[in-house]
Amino acid sequence: MTLHIPFDNSFARLPEGFAAHVAPEPVQAPELLVFNLALAEELGLRIGAEEELAQVFSGNHPPEGASPLAQIYAGHQFGHFNPQLGDGRAILLGEVVNAAGRFDIQLKGSGRTPFSRSGDGRAWLGPVLREYVVSEAMHAMGLPTTRALAAVATGETVYRETALPGAVLTRVARSHLRVGTFQIFAARRQLEHLQTLFDYAVARHDPDADNPLDFLRGVIARQADLVARWMSVGFIHGVMNTDNCTISGETIDYGPCAFMDRYDPHTVFSSIDRQGRYAYANQPDIIVWNMAQLATSLVPLMPDSEAAIEQFTEAVHAMPGLIRARWLHHFGRKIGLTEATPDDARLITDLLQIMADHDADFTNTFRALSANAARDQFTDPAAFDAWEVQWRARLAQETAPQDLMRQTNPARIPRNHRIEQMIEAAVAGDLAPFKRMMDALSAPYETDPRFDDLTRPPLETEIVQATFCGT
Ligand code: AMP
Ligand code: MG
């Protein structure tokens, strides 16, 4: 049996100007590190031998039916507009369609493209495994995200201040369309391309949208829910630039992302985020800002710009309310409320305040609520008592809050210090910690004593102070 991918490449069929049709650059000695068989099956792939998978998912042999290309886009990076970005180290192989929809299959770290600028087009093992673990963990927790299909070691050395082993990740996404994909054509006043992109995006993500306003509202709704979900698991994306913000509403581009241990709304991990623009608590504001950039890019599609600006502004201004509603929904469930009402918001924010004041671990505190063990999570356990009385009074109106909490509060997240330890081992040739993490994170809502060590917050000496794009 040989590998077969049933490609149907709609993006490659778009007119000139959306992509550079270039092939991945071959690598020296590809070796398959991990392959996501369950995902491959969902996508309808027929799998070949390991050697063949290594050749295909390193980019050495694009499979039959692939139409390799690098997409162009622009984007605001830390608030500053960069008129020309694009896939500098990624190649879209093509798309497959299954019962759940259409999915991109993309290689990341596959060599230079016309959009590489000064970059080498490569990735090293660390970020590849980090994205593999975190994106699959996000999926297992039920968050919209790109997926990881394969990781291949290249047998080549990549230089990032020091010499590191190279790797290629295969990523699967509902599409790689970004806010920045719209921005590039709007900024260049390429209105025909902008219209073509809009029609393409509507067909792929919002088939019911009749006009740019409907479409904008669709993206806003998806992103509002996504960011509320990020908040609900203590996730910090780290680089919410508009080129890392999808139209599909999936989490994309796991660079310096990390999960919080101790609850502190000001937490920032990314080494390049010196102002804390993308701190945990800023994410809801930033996503609104990003949607305003999308709205601005859509204005040229409207016959009457003034009316469009008014309607779009209203849609963007409605977004903070939407995020609050989704936040309330997700956090309400975390404390056992099937459908929290605005009157319940105070109960949630009070708990978060006590957690912040008394150094509580975000994940473990919520998980412990369902086991009646949360009190021990606070440096001053007595601080929890008054809140608990109010909470129990409110819970009396719920039928199965314990079950709900167990289904919404993960027992395990990919903690940053564990990721660092896992990468260190992998660089030394030991993939066992990676495989164990994948195993532990595949069923995050099940209590499993085998993985108790992975629930422990970092010791003082293990705390990771900064994460790096490190691409
Ligand atoms: P990011 O912030 O990781 O989303 O990357 C921003 C831009 O830089 C994207 O257009 C990437 O394709 C490009 N880029 C990042 N790393 C590299 C690299 N090693 N080689 C070429 N381009 C890169
Ligand atoms: Mg990016």
C-alpha cells in the first residue's frame, strides 16, 4: 500500500496573485518522529510505509495530486502594519474534503519561499513538538484549533543562536485564511482580488452570508467564542498579530504560546512581547482590535463606504458584549452552572480575585472544585470559605454540577515547564516524554493517577520565565 491523499485544491485554482507556486525544499535525511493516525483516518488518507510518510511529510516528495504553494498575506505585528508577509516557511500541499468539511494540509518548516525575507524557511525540533503537543491538547479539550498530522526530523541543522536539529510539522486547518489575507489586497487596492478572496472565504466558512457585513459578523462570533475559550483554559496565545488570526475561528500559529500556572491576569510569556500587549487579560481587547482591521479591509467591497463604515463599526462595537457572554458561558460551566446569567458574573470574578490574591493554580483550582478540594489551592485557605458558602447556595439550583465541572475543567494541560523538559529530552534523542505527554493530554477530562506528576505546577526552579517564537 502506498500513501494516498484525495486532494481537491480549491485555493490553488484561484487566479494569479494569491500565492507563489513553489515546491518544498528537500531535506537531507528525513525521519518520521510522529504521525497522527486518527487524524489521517478522519481525513480519509490511505497510509503508506513509514519511510514514505517521512519522504512526503518532510517535503521531499510532494504526494500525487498536491499543488504546493506559499500563500501571501500582510498583517499588523504588535500594532504595526507590515504590508507584505506570506508563508515564509510553510507550503500548502493542498486540501482534502471529508464529511466534516474541507481541510488544508500544510508543511511548516519546509524551506524558503519568495516570502521568506531574511529567514531560512526552516523550523527546529522544539517549536515543532511544542505546536504538535499544544494544538492536539487544545483539540482534545474541545477548543477550535489547527491540528498536527506529522512531525519529521530533517537530519539537518538549523541555527537559532545555537545549532539545533531541524524538523517539519504537517498542520491541518479548516483554512489558512487570516485577517492579514484580506489586509494585503485592501492595502494594495487590488479590489478584484479582494472580491475573489471574499467569495472564496464565504463559500468555505460562511456559506449563509449574503454580504460582507454578514461575513464579518460570522468571523466576529467565532473569534469571540474562541478567545473566551482560551481564557477559560488559561491559554495565552502570545502573538495575536492579524496575520495569526484566522477567518475560520481556529487557534493558529503556536509560537510563544503558553498556559498559565498560577492565576495572574497580567501574565505574559513571549520574550518579544515587552509591552505585554498580548498578556492574558488583554486578549479580549486585542481580538476586537483585530476584527476592526478585518472590517476596515472589507469596506472597499461595499458600494457605499460611509454606510458600510457605520454598519461595520456597530458590528465591531458589539463584540465586547459577545465575548462577555461567551466568557460567562464558559466560566459559568467551570463552576458548575449550566447557563450562567449576568447575575452570576460576580461569583466568577470574585473567585478569580481570590485566586489572584492567594496564588492559586488556575487549572488545579477549577479542577479541584468538582472534588471538593479547592480550599487547599490557596495560600490562605480561609479566603475561599466565604466564597464557597455563596457558591454552594447557587449550586443548589443545578442538577449535576459535579459532572459538568469535570467535563469542563481539564485535569491536565501542557504545562510550560513540562514542554521545555520534553523538548530538552527530544533534542537529546529521547522522545519518550513527548509520547507520554501526548498520551496524558489525549483525555484531559479524565482523572488518571498515572499522570499525576503532570498536574503539578512548576517548582520555583522549573518556572519558565519566557517563551520564544524560536521559529
Ligand atoms: P509568525 O510571527 O511566526 O507568525 O511569523 C511571521 C512571519 O515570519 C510569517 O510570514 C512567517 O512565514 C515568517 N517567518 C517566521 N519564521 C521564518 C523562517 N524561519 N524563515 C522564513 N520566514 C519565517
Ligand atoms: Mg504566523
